[in-house]
Amino acid sequence: MTQATENADTAGPFGPRDAHDAFHVFDTTLRDGAQREGINLTVADKLTIARHLDEFGVGFIEGGWPGANPRDTEFFARAAEEITFKNAQLVAFGATRRAGAKAADDPQVNALLASGAPVITLVAKSHDRHVELALRTTLDENLAMIADTVAYLREQGRRVFVDCEHFFDGYRANPAYAKSVVRTAHEAGADVVILCDTNGGMLPAQVQAVVSTVLADTGARLGIHAQDDTGCAVANTLAAVDAGATHVQCTANGYGERVGNANLFPVVAALELKYGKRVLPEGSLKEMTRISHAIAEVVNLTPSTHQPYVGVSAFAHKAGLHASAIKVDPDLYQHIDPELVGNTMRMLVSDMAGRASVELKGKELGVDLGGDRALVGRVVERVKERELKGYTYEAADASFELLLREEVEGRARRYFRVESWRAIVEDLPDGTHANEATVKLWAKGERIVTTGEGNGPVNALDNALRRGLERIYPQLAKLELVDYKVRILEGRHGTESTTRVLISTSDGQGEWATVGVADNVIAASWQALEDAYTYGLLRAGVEPTE
Amino acid sequence: MTQATENADTAGPFGPRDAHDAFHVFDTTLRDGAQREGINLTVADKLTIARHLDEFGVGFIEGGWPGANPRDTEFFARAAEEITFKNAQLVAFGATRRAGAKAADDPQVNALLASGAPVITLVAKSHDRHVELALRTTLDENLAMIADTVAYLREQGRRVFVDCEHFFDGYRANPAYAKSVVRTAHEAGADVVILCDTNGGMLPAQVQAVVSTVLADTGARLGIHAQDDTGCAVANTLAAVDAGATHVQCTANGYGERVGNANLFPVVAALELKYGKRVLPEGSLKEMTRISHAIAEVVNLTPSTHQPYVGVSAFAHKAGLHASAIKVDPDLYQHIDPELVGNTMRMLVSDMAGRASVELKGKELGVDLGGDRALVGRVVERVKERELKGYTYEAADASFELLLREEVEGRARRYFRVESWRAIVEDLPDGTHANEATVKLWAKGERIVTTGEGNGPVNALDNALRRGLERIYPQLAKLELVDYKVRILEGRHGTESTTRVLISTSDGQGEWATVGVADNVIAASWQALEDAYTYGLLRAGVEPTE
């Protein structure tokens, strides 16, 4: 064993050898995940995501294609300097040597070595028609390209994995050739040969059958790389594991080209919680929800609310019918304890919800309803009555808490009292719009009249309200409206419908949602704004004054 | 066979008996799908979705729980009057009789009959602990409740399906009891017994094993109802089919409680395209993308861009590496031809509208594009450019036709020319609102200045515009705005986002939809209103004047 080979097996600049080499959790968010439409990562983004993934405990992080992409080259250079990996090894992705050349003379291959990554994934064609059409070489030369490149990189002391692109389609078209690709890679020294469902068209039963056969016929260590075009990427990954694959390639939140890749989070959760297989370091799974959301923030996509295990709705219960039974034994109504993946059960307050869900919700918000049946009954009545008018509290925790506190404390929290407001939208002859709002209110005994402008009437009202109150409540300066949703209720009444507005507000530390309902969008927005500011001041610990 | 039984088997008020009874595509969007956090359907929404699902060709549409929910009761009454189903039968969902009572005396059971639905799905507990904890009765009484209720509904001439709630968890806890529930339902006359993974914790291999065993041990016709908590609902549904289930319960776009239900679209696509099983009427699958997006619009959720088969990204390829190979043989790079599901391959990021779909759309609207490549190209360009700004023409046929005609005819249809407008919303000290709008416009050479009031600023603008134009165009008198939807685009920018408004207008004979996009909701509404009136006059055969 050369010194370089030892480097790949022990601690090196990219971190310790994966402690659980018997089973590989291989993440390709930074390479294949970045193919998702709408994702565009800077080097800094990639470094941040790599830190999150390492903290989460994946064994391998595929960082990109050094040499092919200057950003990826820079990523490998900076990762070597800036990150001390605790769990992961960094992997460089690249192609086999060009047809008719020597691997040692191929600049693309040498750029992979130059990245310093201890592990290299080579992509190889395994579908005969792709060899001819995209590589434009012979089937034999393709095998030679694989054998030579794997052998050369092994000689240079790197661990090598081989991705067999379009494997499942290739296997259907020409099973003998597809298998010869696996055998060639294996015999040349690839540690793992990954069968890729590149077009994503497979179903679990097919994957299981193919992986079983290839494993039996080649003896290679196999991995699986599944795309989600049939909506079965997670199941396909698990089917491959059932058939004997010991290496799974996934991306955080399932990001990837077209529909996406196998989602790392439900795959590792299934392996740990359903298979009882330890594939992450002790305690990692509890960080899953946080890591998922953190990575979504870095790539600048809203975290999917309905993602398995980690979505904010993943353990949300709506039906009031079951609320009393849930109180007795929550595990009858959830497939796992949400705390195992760092998520929490939520009871949604809705018109279907009864007393039990209001009590549970109170507990969740830290408001003690102390088994006071009359009080709980009053809250339930008010929620029902308001929901009949179009309010929804399942998506407006802050408005619900204000309502709850009003019943518990006997009076509403008030920091200001509004006398009146007015919003004007004007379409000018030159095609532009003028938006102006005036607010008249009282706070701490003072009458305040302010005017605000904005790019819309709600923005103008927000600016007027903020300007009016900021001097008295400087805490409001850091509040920011981060989301705004409008829903027209009773949709078949044209513009005479009731309008519901949901506003999300942030103070930099947390976010809360408020609701307003009125016969027009401006008035509904105003209500939600009032609640948003009131709740913001409550959160900041300010005493009510009105 | 009683007369009522015959009704269930032949054409009735709810439509013809499913032509493909050997395999059931059963949709529960309106019942279980509506449990999704953030979905709140009006009766009108439910009727619209039912029409879409029937057009798509599902065999059964579960409409809700009549009697338990006044909105659902109204839905069944109105569906009977307003919809003539082409493919689907309507299904009422409800519970077995109460413990210790007679089915015939149970008002909940009789409400199911009163709905008039020819098919009834009864939910039954099949997990022993749920019987004790949630139903609070004995295991034997639960079986009697199932047997009695099924038998009673059969006597009344209804077809009965039984949903075994928590079946898979129940089977793990007490397989003998779980199977006795299936056997009881089957022997009492239930046509299909559905095994439900209510908590969604199963994986495909488990589902397949349990369905196989239960099928062998009970001889009942089995169905599957899978929740997506492990991210495997589609695969679990297919695993059940592999094991012999012949009835799949799904929801459009996978809407449902927590993470959601098995998504109807990838399930039927897999059955039709991967299994070669005909489960929808001829030609339906090609409507899948359109139906998926239309239902998303009704429930007011952004269609998922990354949904398998129907997402706008589902067949999007980053141009470059494989571009030339894709041109030679696109099927090497996609698992199915996207046209099979009404979707399109995209090589570039932005556009939804390809030339083919514009031509097709033109044909659909009766506007001859006559194979004029330059003209089609100009339309595609304009659509692209407008869609980049946030317009959507999928849900706004009338605005698209106006755009198309403008390109074909070389100028826009204009019946009036707006100089300016202004809307004022005032919150008065007594808590009421005043909404007033002034519109200045030119029509047939005349300058018109009118003012309107309304219950909101858009309604006030509508009234002002109508009053101003009605004398000149009396055809406008019969126009009515029947639907109004607001969507905030780029959701994370608070009230400074772009706003899209969709308006549906009726003239008593037909309905058309128009779109407006602007930096504020009033200006966006105004655009959609202008298009709505213009299109109404075009429909009425009025010659443009401006």
C-alpha cells in the first residue's frame, strides 16, 4: 500500500475514514442535487451545506466536478483549507478518460486527482446505445476507458466508486453489456459500483430484481442512485438495499434534476427507524428536521411543508374526532415519535377540533388552561364562531394565542387603539400607481396621525402603522413581514366575497402567523397586521398599555 | 334485486356504473385530501374538483361525510342536481353504527343513505387498541357494528366498500383480529375491503407481504389506502397491486393529512404506462398535467413544480452536455414520452408554452394559426415574456385568446380606453368600511367619468367601470363576476410581492377567466377586469371601436 493509499484509509485533510464502511450513506446534494431547476449555489453555499451534511453524519459528500467547473475546483480547494470533517469524506466526481487516450495523460482525470479528494466517483456509460450515441466510441473501448481510469486512480492512492449511468435502461436493452460494465469496474479496483436509474423510470420491484441478479452475477459491491420520476426514488433505494446494495446515493430534501433524486432524509430515517440499521452517528437523526430546513435556507427554497419526517405538517393532526384518543396515546396516531427526527406533533385548531385539541394547543403554546372546562368551552365556541366567518387558526398560531390569552386573562392585549385608516390606490395616466395610506391611532395616551407610501395599499398601511408606532415601541423596528397570502372564501361570489389574509412576521429570532378576515382585502390585511404587531410586542415582553 | 340495488348498478343520478369494475381507481381528494393543512374547500370548489376528476376518468369520487358536515351534505345534494357524471360514481363516506344500537336507527348511517350516493364507504376500526380506546367498545361489538351496517346499507340497495382504518398497525399488533374485521366486512356483503395505512409508516415490502397474506386468508376483494409518511405511498400502493389488490385509493396531487396521501397521478401513470394496465378511459392520461394544475388552482395551492409526471420541471433538461444526443433520440433521456401525460420536454428554464401547445391552443379556441411559423413564434415569445412576469395562461383562457387575437389581427381588441382610475378604502371610526372608486375612460369618442361604491375596492372599481360603460354597451348588463382568486408570487417578500389575480366572469351562457399581474392587488384586479369586459364584448359579437 502506498502512502497515498493509506491517506485514503486513515485521517487526512478531508477527515477520518467513514466509521461505518459496511454501509455507505453517500450524499450528492452538491453535485447532482445542484442540477435542480432554480438552484444556483455559490462556493460559500456549498461549503455551508457540506458542513451541515458532515454534522448530520453522512459518510460521503460528493462536492462537484473539479476541473470541469471552476466553482467546483475552488470548492475542493477551500474545503481542504476551511473544513475539518468529523464524519464525512469528500468525493470528487468526474468521467472516465477520453476514448483512445491514456488515463494518465487526460487533463480531466488529473484534475480529479488535483482536487485532493480521497475518494473519486467516476461516471461510466453502461447503456450500449449511450456509448455509441453520446460517447461515440465502441463498446469495447468504453470498457477499456473504465478499466484504465479506475486502475490509474487506484495507483494514485484514491478510493474509487463507479456510477453506471442509465444502468437500468441499459440492462433492459442489453443485460450482458450492462453487467460487463459492472464487472470491469469491479475487477479494475472500484470499491463500489453504483447502479443508476438516471432517467428515473423504475419501480421498486424492478430495481430489486435487477440488483439481485447483478449482485449474484458479478460479485461486485453495489450501490444505488435513484431519480424520482415515478415518485418511487425512496422506495427504489430501499428495494436495492433489500436486494443487497450497501451504498445509497441521495440528496438533501430530494433536490435534483427534473423531479429530483432519492431524498436523503426519508431514506436514512427508514434505514434507522424501520430497518433498525445504524447508518448515522449516534444522535444524528434528532438533528434531521433542523438540517433539512437549514439546507433549504442555504439553497433559498422554501422548505417543503409536506416533506416526510421533516415537514412542519408531517406530524400535524387536524381531525378533532381523534384528539381525545391522541391525548391518551399519541403513538396510536403517528408512525414514529416525531422527536426521533427532531420534529414535533402539532394539533391544528380547526372547526373540526373539539375541546381536547384546544387544551393540547394551549399546552403547546405554554398557556395553562388548567382543566378549566368552562374556559376551554368558551375558547372552543369563539374558535368555531370565528372559523364560520372565515378565520383559520391552524395556519395562524399567533392570532390563536392572542385569542386564547384574551379568554384566559379576561381582556385583550392592546398596545395601541386605532381610530381609523384610509388607503388610496391611484392609477395615473402614465401607467404608474400611487399608493398612500393614512392611519389615525392612540398609543400611551397620545393621538398619532401618520401617512405612508408603498408599492401597494397594504405595504403603504404597514409603513404608516410602523412609522406611527416606532417612536413609542422601538421594538417594532426589527419586525419584518416575510410572507403574505390571500384567499378568497366562498369563491363563487365574484368580488363580493369574503377575503382572508395570512401574514407571517419575523423578528429575526422567530416567525409567527396572523390572520384577518373581512369583506375586502385591505381591511383583512389590516386586521392581520394589527395582530402581527401586537404579537410582536407580546413576544418582546412589552406590557400592554391600552 | 330491489329497485334501489339496480340503481346502483346502472345509470342513476350520479352517473353510470364504472366501466372498468375489474380495477377501481378511487379518488378521495374531496374527503381525505381535504384534510391537508391549508386546504379549506367550499361546496363550489368541491363541485368543480368533482367535475375535473370525472373528466379525468376516475371510477369513484368520495365526496365527503354527509350528515357529519353540513357542507358535505350540501355537496351531495348539489352534485345530484348539477353534475352528470360521465365516468365516476359518487361515494359517501361514513362510520359504522354506534355501539349497542341498530343500524337502521342510527341517524349518522341514515344520513349516508339520504345523500343518495350509490356507493358508501364505511370506515371500520381494525386495530384492537383503537377499538378499545377510540370507539370504547368491545372487539366483538365492533365486528357486529361492521356486519350490521354493511348488511343494512346493502339491503337499502347501496354498494358498500369498507375502509379498515389503521389496518397495517393493527395487523402487527393482532393479526387474527385484523383479519376477522376483513372477513366480517366481506361476508356481510362489502364489495371491497380496503386495507389502510392510516399512520403511513409502512414500506413496500411490508405492504406486499401483508396484502398477500390477507388476500389468501380471507378471500375478500382488497383495496389499498396509503398515506405518505415514509415517502413511499405511491410505491406502497403499487406493492399492494402487485400482491393482488384491485382497488387503489388516491388523492389528486397527493393532498392529504400530514405528509399526504398516495398521489393519484403517479399511481395511474405507473399502472397505465409501466404495468400496461388500462385503468382510465381512452385518452385520459393525456389530460393529466392539465387536470393536476387545474385542481391545484381550485384548492389555491401552487402546483408543485417537481411533481412526478405533471410538474413543470418533470421533463426539464439542462441544455448542454447531452443536448445533441437528446436531439437525436430524446427517449434515451426520459423515462416516458411527456406527451403521454400532457406534459412537455423543456430544454430551457423559462417557458411553459412550446410552439405545439400554442398551435393546439389556437385550434382549441378557433383561432387559425395556419402553420404560420413566424406568428406562432411571436405568440410563444410573448407568452414566455409575460409568464416570466407572473402571468399564467393555463388558467386564463380568455386573456390568452385576447393575446392570440392581437397577434393574429395585428392590433388589440379595444372597446374602451382607460385614462386613469382611483380606489379608496376607508376604515371609519364606527368600524365600518367605505369603498369608493373613480374611473376615467373613453368609449366611442366620449369621455366618461364615473364613481362606484362596493364592499371592497375591486367591487367598487367593477361597479364604476360597469356604470360607465353600460349605456354604451348594454351587453355588459348581464355579465357577472363569479370567481376571484388572488395569488402572491415570490412568497418570501412580504407585502412587496407581485400579485396575480384570476377572475371568472359569466354571461349566463358561458364562463371565461382572465388574469392580471401587478405590484399590488388592486392594479392586478383592474387588469383582469379590463380583460374580462373586453372578452365579454368580443363574445357578444360587438365590433371594437377604439
